[in-house]
Amino acid sequence: MKNPLSPKVVVVRALLLSGLALPLCIASSISTNTPASPCFQVLNDLLEESGKVSAQNGRTSSVSSSLFSNAVQYALSAGVNNRATSEGSTSLGIGSSSSARGSFASGVFANAAAEGASSFGGGTDATGVLSAALGTYTRASGVSSMATNVGSEATSDASFAANLLTKATGIASSSFGKQTIASGDYANAFGERSEARGRSSMVSGERNRANGRASVASGLLSLAQGAGSFAQGLLAQSYGSGGFASGIMARSFGEGSGALGISSFAAGLSSFANGLNVRANLGIANFASGANSQASGRLASAAFNLNTTAGGSASASFGNGTLTKAETSFVIGRNNAIEVNASNSFVGGENSIAYDANSFVFGKNVVSRGENNAVFGGTVYADNFKLSKGTFGDIGKMADRINELVRVAQNLNDRVTEIELKYIGK
């Protein structure tokens, strides 16, 4: 017949299972002001008695011999092959270890090796002061760091890693999602396979990277490289400081430049490209918008609408297929052009061209090849025809001169008629 457990052993087991035995003994030790309360000795003796009774009954005890000794104060080890080797440490489960004061290890091969560290789960490792590792194969090695879920690592002070195979290696950094990395101080990483390397950077989405300080990357395969840069969308890239790229394959290279849309490109300082296949090339403060437009002047060029190009400094191109290569020139309409030497020129209409400086051309198929020309109408060619001053006022003077010539011609005609009547008529 099996030996029954004594009532004292039953009570002790109940207290251990409920988690009340250790706090009660600690309270007893504090109230009696003794370093090792007799309560601990009683618990130790009763647990040994429990183990002996279990062995006599032919079965293995579910609770191993717990350690309550004068050498290591208030330590508790319960389970299978566990170790609690420091004051106030607790080790529960299977193969767990708590080796620092106030540490707590519970689970399967859980390890708590720093003061105040807590390790829960399977294969968890908490080695930072006041750190916590929870879940499966997680590691918290920074001061006040926390790693949770599966395969996460928090290795810097106040870092936090959660979910699946995430890493937080920067000070006060956070990493969430799947295989994300926050390696910059105060960085935040969310999503899947994204990485925040820059200080105070932030990344979210899938396979994005924020490498610049205070940079932000989101979407899919986006990159924010410059300090304070922003990249959002699909394959968006922002390299310059303060750069902005948003859309599909949008790229921003210059400082303070912005690229929005599809395949947009902004390379100049403070340049902006918006639309489809638009480019604000190397230069300062260039602006391109629309589709297939390009602003490539050295300074402050602007191209708008469809297939337009502004290649000169302070030049502007609007419409469809318009082109200006000269400085401070302005072209609007359809398939109009201002050539390199035609600075300060204005061309509007359709298929019109200005070749020399200070020309004003408006109409269809109109060409101006001389300086200071003003040409209007359709299919008009003004070759080296120069007005006296190159101003709009000269056009009025020309009209007055033509009227004067008409009056002279009329007078001549009247004089001829008078002569004919006087002599021939007789």
C-alpha cells in the first residue's frame, strides 16, 4: 500500500503551485528581521520529505529539490534541471537558469543572466539589466530591452523587437513585423524585410530602407538615403538631404528636390518633377510637370504639359512638343521652338521658330531669323528684316507709313489721270 502524503506536504505543494509559498516566507523573514526565516527551512524540509515519499511510491517527483539556503537568499528553483544561483532569483520549467539577483527564468532552456532580467518561453535569453525575453529563441541583451515572439533580438538599451525574426540594435529603437531591422538609434522599423539604419529614421512596408538620418521609407523596395529624406511607393528613391520621392520608380537626387509620379526624376538642387517620365535635371530650382517633359536649364527652368523641354536658364516651355534652348525665353503652343541664340524671345502658335534674340513670333509655321523681329500670321518668313527699335510701337509706325505710301500712290494716280485728260483727251 502506498504511503500517503502528510497534510503538511499537501499544504506546501498547494502553496507552491499557487505561487504563495515564496512570498509568504519572504514576508515572514522581513517581519522577524532575520536573514533566513525558519519558514524557508520548513519549506525545504517538507519538499525533501515530498521527494522521499514520491521516491518510495515508485515515481519521480514533478518538483525537484528546491534551494532555500543561507548562502543564497530567497532563491527558488523548481522543475527539471533548473538553476537559481543568485539572491531573489527564480528558475522554473526545464533546463532554465537564473543567475543574477532578482532574475526570473521560466520555460524550456530559458536564461536570465542579468539583474532584474526576465526570460519566458523556449530558448529565450535575457542578459541585459531589467531586460525581458519572451517567446521562442528571443534575445534581450540591452538595458531595459525587450524581445518577444519568435527569433527576435533586442540588443541595445531600451530597444524593442517583436514578432518574427526582427532585430532592434539601436538605442531606443523598435522593430516589428517580419525580418525587420532597426539599427539606428531611435529608429523604428515596421513591415517585412525593411531596415531603418539612420538615426531617428523610420521604415515601413516591404523591403524598404531608410539609411539617412531622420529619413522615412515606405511602400515596396523604396530607399531613403539622404538626411531628412522621404521615399514612398514602388521603387521610389530619395538620395539628397531633404529630398522627396513618391510614386512608381520616382527618384530624387538633389538636396531639397522632389519627384512624384511614375518614372519621375529630380536631380537638381531644389528641383521638382511631377508626372509621367518627367525630368528636372541637374540645375537649381528646375520644375518639370506633365508627361515626358524635361527642365534642364542651369537655373529656374520650367517645362509643363506634354513632351515639352526647357533647356535655358529662366526659360519656360508649355504645350505639346515645345522646346526652348535659350535663356529667359518663353514658348507655348504646339511643336514650337526657340533656338540657343534666341534669348529673350517669345514664340507661340504652331510649328513656329525663333532663331535670334529678342524675337516675338506668333502664328502657324512662322519663322523669325533676325534679331528684334515681331512676326504674326501664318506661313510668314521674316529674314533679317529689322524694325527700327524692335518694339510693338514700330508696328503702328509701319502701318502709318504704309497708309502714307497709299496716299502718295493715290495722289500719283490722280495726277496721271489729270495729265491724261489735259493732253491726251484734247
